[in-house]
Amino acid sequence: MSTGLLLQEAPSRRRHEEQALARLSERELEILGLIADGLSNTAIAARLSVMERTVESHIARIFAKLDLVPGSDGNRRVLAVLMYLRSY
């Protein structure tokens, strides 16, 4: 793929990512931010005073809302964080 094509796709990808992130609830964005800070599920649960299973449920919903399906190319946690960081 040529660099020119990548540059043309960038605005479209950014728009798609912004729309996907807009679907996240305030709590899901908070959790995604904590993931971006490098926290594990256990650490996020402790920080938010919730059960780890609750964090896992939020993360599953984050992946679904960001269209990051299991088996997709790459690590879904990393891809979600990259979307989050590119939005700022």
C-alpha cells in the first residue's frame, strides 16, 4: 500500500474511530483511559472499587462498540488504546 493511499484513508479512519468512541459510556471511557494508563483489570477494579468481573464486562462492551471482534488482527486491548489516544 502506498503512503499516499494511507494518507487518504487516515481522515476516514479517524472519523470512524471518533464515531466508535462516541458510542462509549462515560464509565467505559474512564476504563479505557485507565487501560491506556497501563492498569490491569485487577488494578482498574481496585481503583474503581468494583469487582474484576465488572471491569471485564465493561471491556467486552468497549471492544464490541469499537468493532474490535475476537480474532481480529492485533491485540484488541492495544487497538482500543490506540483509538483512544488518537482521539486526543
